[in-house]
Amino acid sequence: MRLRVFVVRFFWSRLRCAGKIRGVFVGCRLPIKQNSVVFFSGCMERTPDSSTESIRLYAYLAISALLSLATWVLLLLPNFLEERHWSSQGIGWAIGVYYLVNLLFQILAGRLADRYGNVPTALAGTAVAFLGGFCYLAALSVPAMILLARILHAAGAGMIFAGALMQLVKSVPLHLRGRMMGYYGLPGFVMMGVGPMLSEWFVYRWGFKVIFVSIPVICAAIAVILTRLPGPLAPQGRSPQPFSESLRASLPGLRSVLALSVFFGFSFSSWNSFLAPAVRGIGPGAVSAFGLGYALGAVLTRLGISHRLDSGPRRLWGILSLVAYGLSLGLIPDAAFNWQLAGLGLVCGMVHGIYYPSLSSIAAERFHPLHAGQAMSLYISASALGMFVGPPIWGAFADRAGYPFMFVLAAAVLSVSALSFVFFQRRFSEGRRASESPRLRPSSEESI
């Protein structure tokens, strides 16, 4: 209990650092030269509408936190389905369908937001997710309703994300987007620690009914925040580019980045889907111990060392840290105590806090200048594709070989993906330097 109180207090103190983020958000209205000064100094530039922008920023962060809470509070959902005699592969489909629908609706909702406005799209998303919350409740009597609940929940979350939260990232200059994406994930990491803790408390005290009730309550809270935003996020008044055209223009430069994102989501889904049943034998608090460690590690590195690894060649070192993530992933079934799970979660969280800003910075440099918005949406959605494909595959391995083999295999996939990405990026950089060097040196005939 003392550990949880300490972690909660730590997260609160870290979130007070949001003034630094506010400097980026308010600074984006200033000339580009002043943006970097505002960002790195974290100073509060007093523009006439700075208070309005500050309120809007905190509203975005609150929505991000609530969206993440609605995901992580359901971390014990596999236990609910396992008690109703679902196979691991069936549980994987119930978990994975969320990420497929979420990916599709992020793309669809982005186009709806361009046409009808961001806030109306997000509000429509809260209504859809609200209905999904009641389908969760219906699953208490009819377990098959869980699939419809996951579909509606995912569709609503995708519409909220594209309708309100993408605006925050788009308002930041291109050269700061990688770091801003890192800051933007902070509320989600905090909820990664709080959500499992609340989930275990609710389940062991009142059962799954309270968890399912929390989904429509969270959606209602998001709707209230959206209606209180200082100003509407109106359509930009221009017709969006066809998605096929944006895909053709963006894919060549982002191919390797998207592949690594897919494989990360694929491996991430192994513990996101099956941590609860895999550590069930440890007893109460096992899932929340891992979640608290993960959140603490991510916040520590996101506000610390990740700043030194999100630019230049050092970004490859940040991505190489995924090998440590894989090693920790493979050790999850061997944990026998809560403190061991907390330690493994701490390592995974620290790596996540380093890896994501590093890869986001590389991706932002490769966004097509005419399709930057669609390219960013494609990049953010790539991991969701892996998280859809992963759960049923990991579930099939768990049914046949058990959880230890499944986690070791997930660790191997992630480690090999990270090593391959770094290897080919280094070869690409060396080849580009070699091709440019003859242009820089005068030829022998020219020297004569």
C-alpha cells in the first residue's frame, strides 16, 4: 500500500511538469525561432490567448488520460472470459478485434473531422463508446456480447482520438513532433499504473460489473470535457487528399518505421492480452504491480533520458533498447513475487519511454510534406495493426505450448525486429554518405 501511495504521489508531481508541455503548445503560435526557445526553457509566454490555449491543452491531456483509463481498467478482461470457458485463442480475438476496429476508425474519423469538425466527430465517438459500455454490462448475462462491446468501444475511441487529440500534435512544428508525441503519451502511462490497480480492486471487491459500469461513466466525462473546450475545432475548409494517394506518397519513406511499429504492437499484445491469466497464480496485486512498474519507468525516462536520445544518430540507441524490453518480456512467466513483476514492468516502461520518442522523431522526418497529417495517422495506427494480429496468434501458442513459450517467442520477435531495424538503418546511412561523398570531392580531371 505504501508503494502505491508513493507511486501515485510521484505521478502527480511529474504531471505538474506539464508546464513544459504547455510551453510547446502555446509556443506553436509564435515564430518558429521562438518555438525551440519556449520548448527547451519551458517558459510561459504570455500571449493574449495563453490562458485559453492552456485550458485547451489540459483538456486534451485529460481526454488522453480518460481514454487510456478506459483501456487499462479492462486489463483483467481475459480472466472474465476465462471464467466463462473461452479458449486462449478466443480471448485473443476478443482483445485483438478492438485494435483492428480502432485502427480503421482512426482513418475514417480523420476524414469525418475534416468535413464536419473535430469536436462533433469526437462527441459522436463518445456516444458510440457509451453504447459499447452498456454492451459490456450485457455480457455479464450473454458473454458473446463482449465482441460487440469491444467493437463499439474501439470505434468510439478511434473517433475521439482523431477528432480531438490529433489536433494537439498537429499544432506543434514538425521538428518538435517526435518529442511532443512522447509528452502526449504521459497521461496514458500514468493510467497504465492506475488502471490495473483500480481494476483489481473493483474485481476483488465488487466483481466485473463495476468495471463495466466505469466505461460509460468515462465516456460521459469525456463528452463533458469536449463540450467545455474554450473554442470549437472547426473544419479546415479544404477537401482531404484521397487516402490511396496519401498512402502511395507516404509509404516508401515510412516502410521500415511502420514495420517496426507493427512488430512492437505485435509483441506488446502478448502481455497486454495474457498478463492477467499468466500471473494469476501469484495472487492479488500481480497485474497492478507490473502496471505500476511500467508506468513509473515510462514517466521517468519520458521526462529524463529520452530527451538525449530523440535526435540524430543517438535515436538508434533508443530503438536498440527494445532488446531489454524483450528480455524482460520473456521473464514474466518466471516471476514468483509481485516485486519481481514490478521490476520487469519498470524495465519495460523505461524502454517504452525511450523507444517511442526516438522512433517518432525518425518518422516525423520522413512524413511527406503534402500528406503529413495522413502520414502521421498511418504511423500512429501501425502498432494497432500488430496489436490486432497478435492476440489470436499468441493465444494459439498459449493453448498449445503454454504461457512461458508464448512470452519467450514474443521476446524473440521484438528483439530480432529491433536489431534488424538498427542494422538496416546503419547500412542505409552509410550507403547514403558513400553516394554523397563523390559529389563533395572534386574529380581528378577537375583538379587538373
